[in-house]
Amino acid sequence: MLPNLGLSSVSLGPLTLYWWGGFIALGIAATLYLVRHLSAREKLSFDHIVDLSVWTVAAALVGSRLMHVFFYEPAFFFANPSEILKVWHGGMSSTGGIILGTSAAIAYIVRNKLDIRAYGDVIARAIPASWVVGRLGCFLTHTHPGTLSNLPFAVRYPDGARLELSIIEAAIWAVIGLILWFMKRPRVPGMYIVLLALLYAPARFALDFLRVDNARYAGLTPAQFVMIGLFAVGIFGYFRFKTYDA
């Protein structure tokens, strides 16, 4: 059984550093490093990669916050609108980041008339790193408790041992990242994007059934609705990208 670390922040003189935010920053840095490495290998424009990364990360952070505000705790934030900007109090949804971050990336690629498959494949292979590191930050703060469990990797909570969904999701992302990194290069460009969507969507959809204290609509979490859409996009992308080489 794993200990309940319950780490929130650490004070360094006048500064207060939040563990979760620090790990998110580390995850973004790791992904940007991999993007730079892969883009150089694929001979993609470094200037475009930098600009694309900035827009994608910024949009993902905004989308993560908005998703949480409007779909997870709308009553609280409508009653306390000043809290919306206080992201250091917590409250981010990664699925909102997927929606707005992906939208920003597509908009940038289309506007600059870039090859969406080439740039998308680079991002798809690099992005698991940010999720693995970010979810480790969630594990330190224990923001995603799951159902009661006696499994050896369950975490001690006051009311009993519970699954810690953040560490499970980190493991899922690690497996996906290793598959995308070491798999044989697909003949059809764009398939890294497709595979990322088709691997992650069903795994996250199933994982959310183990969540507790989460908003639900028609029995499903907001993230599960996003995963349905993501899986559909993956199927669409598979057939769309194949037509380029037909």
C-alpha cells in the first residue's frame, strides 16, 4: 500500500512553490525538449515549432481551467467569480486542455499552411511526457482519489485505502509514450496522432468510472464525453489520412 504524501506546497523564504504546478511546468518542459529533438530530426521549421508550442501550451492551460470551472464546479465559481483566476487554488481539467490546445494547434498549422500530419506526429510522440510528469504531480497532492481498494498500489486515505487515479493514468501515458516512441514508423504520415487518440480515449473513459466526487452528466464525467469525441476523431483521422496516400 502506498503512503498518502499529501504534499501541497513548499515555502522558500518569501516564495511559495506548489508541487502540482511545478510538475506541470516540468512536464511541459520535457515535452518541448522532445518536440525540439523530433522536429530537428524530421527537418521541420524550428521557428514554427516554437510558435506552435507557445500557442498550444497557452491554449491548453486556459482550456483546462475553463473546463473545470464550467463543467466540474460551476456552482462554486458562479458564486465566487473572483476564484476563477486563482489557479493556484487548484482546479484544472486536462480534457479541456486537449480541446483548446488541439484547436489552437490546428488553427496555427492551417493558418501557416503547414503539413498537419508531420507537425501533428511530432507533437503526438512528445506529449505523453507532459502527462506522465504532470500526473506524478497530481499523485503527490492526491487530487484524484478513486474507489476503495485493497490492491497493493492503493493509497491510504482517512476512510480507507483508495485507488489513486493519477498514478494509474501516469502509467497509461508511459505505456502509450513508449509505444509511440519505439514502434516502427507508420507508412502513412499522421498515424501517430491517430494511435494516440485511439489508445488514450478508451483507457481514460474506463478509468473515469473509478472516480469519486466528480461531476457527472447522464452518468458520465465531462472527461468521458470528451473521450467519446476523441475516439471518434481518431477513427475519422485514420480514414482521412489514409486517403492522402491512396
